Amino acid sequence: MELTQLITLFQKQFPYVPTTGQERLIHELSSFILDKNPLSLFVLKGYAGTGKTTIVSALVNILPSLKKSFNLLAPTGRAAKVLSNYSDRNAHTIHRFIYWATTSSDGRFKLVLRPNKQKDTIFIVDEASMIPDGLSSNDFSQAQRSLLEDLINFVYSPQSNCKIILIGDEAQLPPVGLDISPALNIEYLKTSFGLDIRTLTLKEVVRQSLDSGILANATKIRNKIESNELDFPFFDLTDFSDIHAIGGADLEDLLNSSYSNFGHEHTVVITRSNKRANVYNQQIRHRILFREEEISAGDFMMVVKNNYFWLPEESSAGFLANGDIIEILSIRKIEELYGFRFADVSIKLTDYPNEAALDVKILLDTIAAESPALPKAENNRLFEEVLKDYEDIPQRRKRLDKMKVDPYFNALQIKFAYALTCHKTQGGQWANVFIDQGYFNEKMLDKEFLRWLYTAVTRASNQLYLVNFKDEFIT
């Protein structure tokens, strides 16, 4: 197909007249798709409301007419679900698509890169700002793996003729422990991987988004990030019906209303710290849900560490990933062993509705931990305590084989999902979002705070509530 034909095909997929930036992007993407260079990569950056989703929807509709295969990928299960919903195509998490889970010589699970069996395929990767390079503190770096490097090595394997379109928002939070989002940093990509990088940034908010107070205020914050204007105010609530400043006295009633009208899985409180999230989760469970037990059937929880043990190999989910939301269906037993507390429960994966209910053992100690998951020292203590059960086995290899299938050592690490830190919500969308300002003084006002605020604001799709925000934040 000729370039002009492809551009026309692209334009016909748009439900409205493209912005100037989108017109440029249509030309650039069309050229990229037809480019025979096997080492080319496209980085599409775009702020909230600039029409990235429209571009992706149009792209997946025209690629079949070019006889081009494609795969949709995202860093988390929730991000993959959002991508699948707006593109109307199946999407997968990156790690479930490119890795096998196996065990190392010390009995611990590890990730092994699969061979890429795809040919002439375009990999469209959304929420790329979240992809770590292996230097941040996450499950991948602990396994000495760089998710970004592995993704690129997988896609650009010899003779595959595959390439990547990375899509993301540079104004969002970078991966934990990093100052930049490496997958959106052009210089980093060029120097690290030797690829021919094409890029375009969408900045113009589409007219259809201008009526949204959520997007209008996200744009206001993004402009301050871009121009490095660290001054108040950040919000203008005038004439908008989807963004509200509320005090603590109104919070309980509004959360109750949101749970009744939208459901627990479509409502979230976003906090600055795990400690603050723990306080919110306990208060919500006690005062709104009237749950006094440590854990109850009907509770929504988030997996906080990758787990490769409980899901069967044939499962479409692959494994239980950090960030997956689960619902507790029933509780069979709670016990204390090895100095830790465990529960045997039946769960449902809310982001994978076709998955059957699953019986798992969960580790209750992570619920109240002020760290993102069980601290490393505690993980090691659990390992050593469980290993003592197999002291009668003389061969270390056989002891470790027992550890591989030990349900206590492999217990699922979880936290309640009613209130979450901003990093844990990244890549997801909730109908109603309540942002807790928490403790704040002007010394904390820096670009990182604005990126946190911008990321939190853009999690909301229906209503946004600013909880206990100081007056100077709002005009």
C-alpha cells in the first residue's frame, strides 16, 4: 500500500476532524508502519485528553487491511484491561506475554525470556511510562531482569521483522526509584539499544475533552510541570460538575454513595503513602462496610508481589501479578505458623472475568505493612522458617524442591484495595476517585509532587474528589 492510501485509511477511522498534532501523527505512524527498517521503534507521547486512545483504536482497525499482525501490551493487568476496553481487542500484560516462570537452583521462582515466534508483527505497548529498566525496586530488578531491555530483545529478535510502538504520558510518575521513564526517554533508548527512534508528542487537548473538569485540571497541572511553574493554584473547579473539593465530614457519605452506585471495584481513594492507605482501608472497612474481622468475604484486595505458584499453567492470566485486583469469595481457615499469619481463601480475579474461582493461601502480615509488600528481611525469615520443616532431607536440592511446592512459602501477598498509593493505581482507571492530600507543606511542592497529583487526577473517569485540600490549591 502507498503512503497516501494508508494516510487516507487512517483519517477515515477518526470520529472527528483530527487536531494538527494528530494529523502529523497519522503521517508519521503511516510512514513508520510501511518502513522496511527492521530496527525502527516509535515513541508516541501524549498528555491526558490529547486523543492517544483514538489513535490506537484507529490503528488496530487499519492494520488487518495491511495484513499486519499486532499485539496489544501493557505493564499491568489493570492497564491491559483499560487498553482492551478502548481498543475493543484483547490485550496482555508485557510480562505474561514475554516470560516463562521457572525455578532457580535455590528453589525460588524466576522469569525466563520466551523466544519470539511472531513474524512481521507490530507490538503496541500502552502506559510505557511505567516500564522499569531494571534499576528500580520491583520484582523484575530483584530477579536481575530489565523489563524494558527484555521487551526490546524479545521484539527485535533476529529475522522476526517485528517492531514496537511505545505509548505513554511523560507527565505521569516514573517507575519507583527512578527520576525518568526510560521507555519514553529518547536519548536513553538510542544509547541503550541502538535503534532508529521516531517520536511525536501530542499536546493539544481535543475539543471533546474540554468540557471535562478532570481533563481541564489535568491539563492545568501538566502545563505547570512542563513549564516548571511550582506555584498555586492547581485546580479551577468553576463551572465543572465532575470535580469537587470536599472535607472529611463529607467523605463517608460520598464513599457510601459511590460504593452503592458504582461498586467497590470502581471506586478508589489515592494516598501519598502506604501508611496513610492502611489507615483509610481500616476506616472504610470498619465505618462504611461494617467489617470488624481481619478479612471478610466480599473484600477487594490487591496483589502486591508477583506470584507464580497458584494459577494453573493453562490460565489466560499466566500468574498473579503485582497490581492485580482480587475479590475474596470465601474464607476457610486462618492460622498462625512460622511467626506469620495465613488464611486459606477462595478468590476471583476481577480483571479476568473468565477465570474460574481460585483457592489460594494468603499472607495476612502484608495487609498492615507500611512497605509496598513484605520487607525483604521478613521474606528471608519466612524462607528460613519454612525450610526448617525439611531439615530431615539431607540433599539441599531436594529440600529446595519441597520449597517450590510449599503453600506457606508461596502464600499470596496482598493489601486491601479500597485505598491505594498512586503508584499502585497507575495504569488503571476508576469511575470515582478520591485524592487524599495528606500532610503537606510548601517545602514538598516540587515537580515530583505535581507528577503525583497529575497521575492521581488522571485515574478518574467519572467524578474526582479532592479530600481536605488546602484552600491555596483551588481558585
